[in-house]
Amino acid sequence: MKMKIWDRRRECARREEIDELQRRNLAHTLKWAYDNVAMYRHRMDKAGFDPTAFKCPDDLRRLPFTTKQDLRDNYPFGLFAVPKDKLVRIHSSSGTTGKPTVVGYTRRDLRTWSELVARMVTAAGVTHRDTIQISFGYGLFTGGFGLHYGMERVGASVVPVSSGNTQRQLMIMQDFGTTALVSTPSYAMYMAETLAEAGIDPAGLELRYGLFGSEPWSEEMRTELEHKWNITATDNYGLSEIMGPGVSGECLLKQGMHLAEDHFFFEIIDPKTEEPLPAGEEGELVITTLTKEALPVIRYRTRDITRIITDPCPCGRTLYRMTRVVGRTDDMLIIRGVNVFPSQVESVLLEIEGTQPHYQLVVDRQGQLDTLEVWVEVSDNLFFNEMKRMHELSETIRSRIESVLGLNVKIKLVEPRSLARSEGKAKRVLDMRKK
Amino acid sequence: MHTRELSVFVENKAGRLAVLTKLLGQAGINIRGFSVADMSDYGIVRLIVDKPDEAAALLRDRSFIVRESNLICIRVPDQPGGLSSILNMLSASDINVEYMYAIVDTLIVFNVENPDQAESLLLESGVKVVSGPEVYSL
């Protein structure tokens, strides 16, 4: 398979070049943050850290982490390193769980962002000949605009549909001849259902690629989406606090997401001890920006659980890869002392033929004991008129989930469409235990 | 001719059966017989209605999950040992009954492994088998 590479010089650079670039830019960023952001100056002073004496990435370990709370505490512009007149874009989180976090970009930051998204979408198969339907929400969320400008940079025809109005999405897809869809995986699944209900044959669409991101999903869900839409689906990763989409993305070999190591420095830590883990171990991803002007971020705790792959990728890119995010430390449920990620349950459900990944984990506590119920919507393939076969079905689901999680679970089959649907990120967990 | 049965998945929560029956009633569909098999969280509602095609389409349209099956409807002799004689005939031919329930009168619908074989067997033995259309219009 001949695959295009957007920026061969950077994406296929020798390791020593990347290391040297990272070291140089880390030194610059630390100095930049010290000189321009009060919080970082205080923290470095307190740690006795002299940014001008920075030698190698290991020195970073002496600095504390930056968290989402730090961004909230400095709402709105407290962590910005440039005066407001240098900003050309401001994005923000929704703030549903507290004060929103606000992020800003200089002209150069936006150029870098578009460049990295262009790199990512090229790796995912997109060229200037494609017609792109962006079904991420536009607005304050970085997903829509991030993909938008990166796609334009590549020269593709961008249709900025935004999320929602599924019927219209499908109409545009058919009439405009969309060749690549950008959305969350759960919304792509929901659209696929609507497609099937409308009796539209995906083979008749021009759609070839799906670029899915902004929430954790599983390999089984990829298989399902590829089958339902008759496309190649790739995963990509990003977060607004760092930049937005474009931090990493899969190439068509689909074996991990290539990291933009020339613009970010990545560490993996143990989320409990906060100690860095050796290469290849699974833990929480921590990111330091290397070139950001408006909002340099040092050792940001992403809460995302992943692993870094240092083996070279057969596609020719030398940038290291990260595996798909298995979950978030804040999505991670601890049930009777066992770590549970919703994605584990999803994998099991998709393995059982006919099961739609419409499910919810309901955690509660009876007396001193945590209970886990998995609610699964029945479907045509998942309903039998004989009670014993229904019972067998519940039992199959139960025993497979139990063997994966190592926990007793109760399966509750519920009516189709009774679990909440979302056009953005899916709500997979209902935790009713008292905090 | 077999009798069509619709099996519907219904969650065990207040008002679901009422919604189901109201839908059918409003569409002018008459329920000729039914049975409910229930687990703690959900039940399977089995329906014999006069217009099975319409009913199935209507329920599916309202997001119910519906499965259709062919059952045989038998007029069981209304006397001691009546049901027993029918069941003996089936078991003697190794036909397994998945489930059965009485509908109007002494009519009982049977979900058996092989409805065709069961039907001819019973007919040969002089048992009255009632056709679907006949059931719907009783």
C-alpha cells in the first residue's frame, strides 16, 4: 500500500534529530513559561528549578504537573503567555463539571495546529480530492475547527455540517458525495443505525474513510463501524488544553497513533504514584508543549490511559506511536477494588454476534458491597421468543464480562432506544454510589 | 394453516403493557389470545391478533422488538383427559412443545418444534386443528 506522508522531513526524521529538537524546544518552552506565566515562575522557583540550566528531558521530572484544575483556577486567561492582542482564537471547554477551561492561540499556534491536523488526516488517507463531512460540533469545542482548518490545509473540500440533525447528515452525505466522515465513534454508530433504518445501502455511498476521535473506543467498535459503513476507520487523538485534535493519529496500518513529537513531549506516568514509567508500559499520558506561544503547558496530566510504542512503524514514519486510549483515569471505575473501563465491556458486547454497543454501566452500593449492572439494549438479532434462549443470551453476556473484568455483574436487558443517545460523547456510566 | 404469533420484548416497568395494548387498540387490532412469560427485568408478551402483519409493522415502527412465529392452534376436547390425549400424541412422535397457552374458548396454541409434522399428525388422528384466519375471526 502506497501511503502519502504530509511532512516527510519531520515525520520520518532520524531519532537523534527528534531528540535534539525536543531538547532545544523544551529548554525554550520552560524559559518562555518562566518569563511569561506567573504560575510556572512560582512553581519553578519553589522547586529550585532554573530553566536556563535545563539540560535533558529527565530534568523535567523535578517540576510539578499541570492539571485541569490549574486551568480552572486561572480562568480565563491567567496561564496565557502572550497579551490578549496577540491572540487570534480562543476556545473553551463546556464547563459542565465546574469553571470552564479556556485556551488561546497566536497566529503561529494556529498555523502549527493546521499543519499537525493536515499531517494526521493525510496519514488517515485524506487527500485534496476528498470531500469531508465534519460532524464534530463547531463552536467552542476544538474538534470542529481543528479538523476544519487542517482539512482545508490539505486542500480537501470541507462541508462544515457540525453535529446533530442526523437525517440532514445522511442527505448531505448522499447528495454531496462525502468521501470522509469526521465524528465521534459513537455518533458514527448512531448515524449508521439511522442509515440502516432509512434502508440506505452503504455500498452505494462514496464514503471511504472515517476519522473518529474525541472519546475512547475499542478495536471491535472499529470493525463494526468499518463493516456498517463499508469504510476504513482510523483513530486520532488530541485535547484542547494541549492544542486540540492533531496531537496524534493513526496511519492506514492502524497500529497505533503517531505522536507529533516535534511539537509535544510525551511521558507516561503511574497515575497513583505519579512516577514516570519505563517505555512500553501502560499508564497516564503526560504532555508538555514544545512550540506553543499563547498557552505553553508543562507536564499536563491528560487522564488518558495509553502506552507508547517505540518500535518503528512499517509506514516509514519514525515518530513514536501511542496505543488507542483504553480509558480515562476519571472514567475508570473502581468496583470492589477492581479497575473497570467501559471500553472493556464494549469489547465483550461486540464480540457477541448481533449485539449493538448500546449499553450503560450502572454502579451502586448495597450495604458495604459495590454492585455493577450492565444494561444492554435488545435488538432484532438479540431477541428470541423462547425464554430459555433469552436466558442463555444473558448468561453468555454475563459470563464473558465476568471473565474479562473478574467481577460479578448483573445483566439487564432493556428495550431498544431506552438508553440515552448522544450526538457528542456517549454517556456510558451511571455511578450511584455516594462519593 | 398455521396461526401467527407475535412475541414482543417488554421491559418490566409500569405502563409498558398498557402502552402496547393501547397501540393495538387504537389501530383497530383485536387481540385473540395472549400469554406473558416474565423474568425479573423483562417479559416476552406473546400475542395472537386478527391482523398480524399490521400489528408487527406498527410495533416495530414504535421501536418494539418483535419476533414472529408460526404456531398450531388446536381445539382440545373439552373433557377430562382432553389435553393429555393431545400431548401424548405429540410426545409419541417426539415432537417437543416449546410452550403453549389457551386462547379463547378451549383453543390452545402450541409452539412445537415442527408445526407441519405436528399438524398433519393431529389431523390424521382426528383432532380439530384451527386455521389462522379462523382464529383471527373467532
